[in-house]
Amino acid sequence: MVCGGDASYGATIPFDLIPAPLFAALPAPAFLVKIVGGTHSGFTDMDSRLSAGQLARQQALTRRYATAFLERYLARDRRFARFLTPGDAAAEGTDVEFTAREQSRR
């Protein structure tokens, strides 16, 4: 799983240069979470460019998808697969985009 913010102002790690290509290089299952308007520092406890609400939202989205990923693939709990879908992200709001590349079923 790769998470990144796409805010263009002062981007420490531009989304299209690091997170997106890293996702493309991962074998399936792989997941990409784009926080629309999120920043690199938004994954920490402070970023002066984000309001307290924006910072909390970025962290909540990261926690949601990281927890689902770990529960699904480390704990092997298939119930968490429902969170690892573009449809789930669409229901969460317009500030998150989710791309999944699943293993093919044989």
C-alpha cells in the first residue's frame, strides 16, 4: 500500500513522481491511496499549510486504509477487503482516491 497527498504547493514528494510510480512497480495485491489536497507533512502531527480539520482528515483516511490493509493481509481477515475498494473511497468523499490492483484468481 502506498499513500500520498497531491497538494502542489511546496510538495516535498510530488505525487506523480514518487507515490504513483512506486505503486506501479508493486506486485499485486497493491493499493494506492491519494489524499486530494493532502501533503507529505500531513501524515505527521503538524503541517502549517493544513487546517486542524484537514490534518485530522488526512490522518483519519490514512488510518482507515492502512488498518484495513494490515487486517486483510497480515491478520488474514477477509472482512476488511470491503474497505480496500474504489467504491469505499468514493463513499468516503471527494478528498480520497483509491486504486486497487488485486491478484488474479486462478
